[in-house]
Amino acid sequence: MMNIVLLGPPGAGKGTQAQRLVNGRGMLQLSTGDMLREAVASGTPVGLKAKAVMEAGELVSDAIVSALIGERLDSAGDAGVIFDGFPRTRAQAEALDLLLAERGRSLDHVVEICVEEDALVERITGRFSCASCGTGYHDRFKQPRQEGVCDVCSSTDFCRRPDDNEQTVRTRLAEYRRKTEPILPYYNERTLVRRVDGMRSVDEVAARIDAVLDSSELVRGA
Ligand code: AMP
């Protein structure tokens, strides 16, 4: 039951890599961004509070996101968990330690996906997804094989996140630098951080992450 955090700026590829780990290893992806978007879409009290904050590219309160993670962890069963987009502040990192300890879990790795900031704006502003199955695409890097038709489910409906515009992306990057990067020393003290070069291809990044996860399995099995 391995528990890992995927850390990195918006657009680093955390969601893409988390999805691979879900498919390849049967791990559970807990993405606070996805949970908040669901809450906004269904108009829950949390969604009503979070909507404007997300549209501005700022961070939702630590209490809200930590509570969301706590609820989902309770239904994780024996699965290993990938924390994607959480924690984003020092207070959330401390909350996560507590939530895990209360459930007899602990963190095995914090995988930091490093990407040059100039590449991020282009990555984020070009992305879109299938409105039906959620498969991700990109204007420049990954168009559907047949224009306007999803490769996976053949839907012709696509959508873009409202916060994937350049102005909001700049705020999201600033929030990352100011509030999330300072978590690294907290995890570094416990030698949990593994740096991965996120400028490489999706497959190469996945291979590096696999190497990190497999090396610790060897140690455990020894
Ligand atoms: P993401 O999908 O991870 O890029 O998150 C989209 C937006 O949701 C962020 O820009 C924040 O407004 C909000 N959000 C997601 N996760 C968190 C978190 N752990 N703490 C605070 N706000 C978050």
C-alpha cells in the first residue's frame, strides 16, 4: 500500500501521470482539483465557495481541501493512493501527515515533477478534453486522430477548463511558487523528495516515476 504525492506546478503533468499509475498499478488518484470541479458542477456548498477562487487561480482554503481528502481516504480501502494537487501549502502537508497517521498510512515518496516555467503557459492554455470521457488533448501536442472526434469514445463534445486561460495561469504559477514550493524543505528533511525531469515525453516521465516506485518495492521486499 504505497502512498505518494505528485508535486509540481500546474501543467507539469501530474494528472496525466496519476492516470497512468491508476491504470498500471491499480492505485487510487485523489485530485483535489477534480473534487472541487465536481463540487462546483453539482453546486454543493463547497462548490459555491470554491468557484470564484478557482476562476481567479487562487487557492481554496486549507480546511476545505483537507476535509475533502479525509473523506476520500476513508473509502480508499487497501489501495495505494496518489495525491495529485494536494498538498499545496505547508498547513495542508501537515494535515495530510495527520490524516494518514490516523489511518495507519504514511508517505513513501514525494515525486517532484520539474518543468521550466516558460513551457507551462503553452502547455496549459492549449489543453482541452473530451466532455464525455475526459480524455485529454492539446492544440499543439496531441490532437484527436480524427479532427473533432474523441479517440476513445467518439464523442464530438470537447471542453476547456475555465481557469486554463493565460491570466489565470500566471496567478496559479505565482501561487505555486509562493505557497507550494515552500513545502519541499518539509519533505526534504525526511528525504522523501524524488525529482523527475518533467520536460521529457510523457512516456519517459512515466518510466522515471516507475523506477522510483519500483526501487522502493525492492527495498521493501528485501
Ligand atoms: P488543479 O486541477 O490541481 O490545477 O486545481 C485547480 C484549482 O483548484 C486550483 O487553481 C485551486 O484554485 C483549486 N485547488 C485544487 N487543489 C487545491 C489545494 N490542494 N489547495 C487549494 N486549492 C486547490
